[in-house]
Amino acid sequence: MANNKKFGNIIGWIGVGFGLGVAPPQLVKIIQTGGVQDISLTTYVFLCLALICYLIHAIHIKSKVFTTAQAINLATNFVILILLIKG
């Protein structure tokens, strides 16, 4: 049973690594180009709401992997949301 938990943790942290490859490139592109006109505000509002729920759930179940992943995702996507709102 311990090996299954260790395997699950390893896969979870690998997932965190892949997850870090999603939003940061979008944020970098927005900062470099200053362009947000082709990005959906509604999508990022709902994404941030979903990430808040996932983060609360991760904290509730005391999962370090998912708490870390959701905190990083929320922080990055929240910055994108703010940039979208500012236009």
C-alpha cells in the first residue's frame, strides 16, 4: 500500500510540473506583447472560480501535491485575469 501512495505522489508532482507549463507561457506572452484582446475574459473568470474551488478542496483533503498545484495555477491565472480586466 505504501508503494501505491508513493507512486501516486510521484505522478501528482509530475502533474504539477506539466501544469506549470500551461498558464505561465500565456502570461509571458501577454506581458511581452501587451495584447489581451483575443483572450476570453469569461473563460478566465470561470477558470479562476474553478481553481478556487479546487484549492479549497485540496486544502480540505490535506493534499500537498494538489494544494501546491492549485495555488500556483490560481496565482498565475489570477494575474492573467487582472490583466484581462485592465485591458
